[in-house]
Amino acid sequence: DDAAMYSRAKTIVLDKKTFRKNPFDPDGKDQAKCKRGEVSCNFDLRPGRSILTVEFAAEMNAYGWWSFIEQLNNHSGIVIIRGCGSSVWSPDAYHLRNELFTEICELVDGRDLYIINLAYGDVRSDMVTLSAIASLSMAAPDTTFGFPECRLGGIPTATACYMCKRCTDTDIRAVCMNGEPFNAREAQRMGLVDFVGDMEVELARILYRIAQPQPVMYMWGPDLLESKLTTMDSDGEDEGDGLMPTYGEEE
């Protein structure tokens, strides 16, 4: 409801360094109607972050991957990635896919994106990169990860490089040298996965927290200071809560 929404509102105190008069109450009429110790406020709603959901197959052609890169390049906000299927390492397509995932990693580093990756089934080869680049990486309990190409002499260069942001060098060397698959709990221990369980429920909870509009409360600094002074008794003791805001900054 409205009471619960405004209870989590951010407070911004406007001072005379930025505004000569109160932009919301230039004549002071609203503040004159306030009682002792009260301050006139103005509420606003900042729009929530936009959400982009991308679901694609692991064995897409180059046109599909470049379309995914273009979507990331034109979006700002929350990106939900759902990778389907297991990729098969091919020596012919190795260099092309390595360039594609390198471009994706550079794009994620240069843009303000909150990426949520949902890993299903058998995640192999360069598809592990999606879990590594995610701001929040989730996996189902039966999800497995692995690099089978390491048994054939292949090296997941882009994936291993980006896994350094989440995993230690010891863990990366261990999974790349033996090529054995590891489960979601082991990936969570390594730091590759943040959450293991019912991903849909957790995703709904997270989106409810970070994607809904943010209420903002604006207050005029001089009026706030005056109301604070009026709550003090003759001995100079503060009858309020003792909280003095920093003017011009968010509380």
C-alpha cells in the first residue's frame, strides 16, 4: 500500500546553495500551515528500472549472438538471461565464439547493467561465461558445469579470464585441468553461483525489491532547521529524535 511504499522513501534536503527559494513552496504557504516541529514535504516517484529478458539456445549462429550483443548495447537496467541447451565445443567455431564472448564481456564492463543469469541443465564450455559475468548468478539444484574441451586440448580463454572475478585461481585451474563436470553446490562454493534453489521464486522476490518505483521525499533545508529549533525547550534540549540531515545530500 501507499504507507508501506512511502516508508522506504529516500529523503533529499534542498539547501540555499542550490536553490534561492523553496522550489515546491516559494511563498511559504505550505510551511505556514504546518504545526510545531513539522516540515512541508513533496513526494515524487522515480520510475523503476527497465527489464530485458533474453532466452536463447546455446548453439545459436553468429547472427543470433550479434543480436544478443546489440540488445545489451541498447539496454540500460536489468537483464535476465536464460540460456537453454548445452554447447558443444568445436575447433572450427572456437575462435568465432571466443571473439563473441570477449565482446560480451567488454560490453558488460562498460555499461551499467544488472545482469541476472539463470542456469539450467548441463552448462558447458563458453556458456559458463554467462554465470561469470552476471551480477547475480543463480542455478537449479540439478545444474552442472564443466569444460569438456579441456580434455581435447581446448582452452576456455574468455571464460577463464572472466571467472577470475568470482573464483580463485586454484579453483579455475582445477576445473580446467581435469575437465570433469561439477554440480551447482560446488559452483556455489567456488563463487561462480550465488543462489541454488527455486530460481523463479527468488527472481520474483528480487525484481519486487529492485525494479519497483522508488519514492523520493524532498524537504527544504531552512524549514527543516527552523522546525528542529522549535522542538527545543528553553534549556536547549532536543525533544525530537536528534537526527540532523546533511543539506544537499540524500539521506
